Amino acid sequence: ALQALTLYNNNFVLYHSKALATHLQQKQPDRGAQIRRAVHLIHLREPTEDEIDDLTSYARQHGLAALARVLFNSNEFVYLR
């Protein structure tokens, strides 16, 4: 749990989360496209419709930078299969 909190609050992760959010806002016209692009860049796959719904709701409430932090801290990103 301590490692997850450290990674979540790490300055490197915070910086790149904000940078990704800025990039997405500049390049993608709508929130759905921003979510799809973020998942594609971070997880290297297309998101499911359920993921899009959940992530869109989260981004609407907390912002794109917070969403990027969540994606950067996901098991799918942190651990190799």
C-alpha cells in the first residue's frame, strides 16, 4: 500500500499526468475522445464501453490530470503480464 501511495503522489507522476491532460485537451475535441486516447497511450489498447463510461464520469468529477494519475497507477500499467 505504501508503494502505491508513493507512486500516486510522486512528483514525476504528477508532472506527467498534467502534461498528458494538457496534450489531450489540445489534441482531442471531446471528453470521450480524450478518454479513448488516454487509455490507448497508457494501456496500449482500446477501452471498453464500460471503461469509457466510468472514466468519463471520473474525469468529469476530478479532471483529466487526476484520471491520468489513476491510469498511470493501474495494475495494467505498472505490472507486466
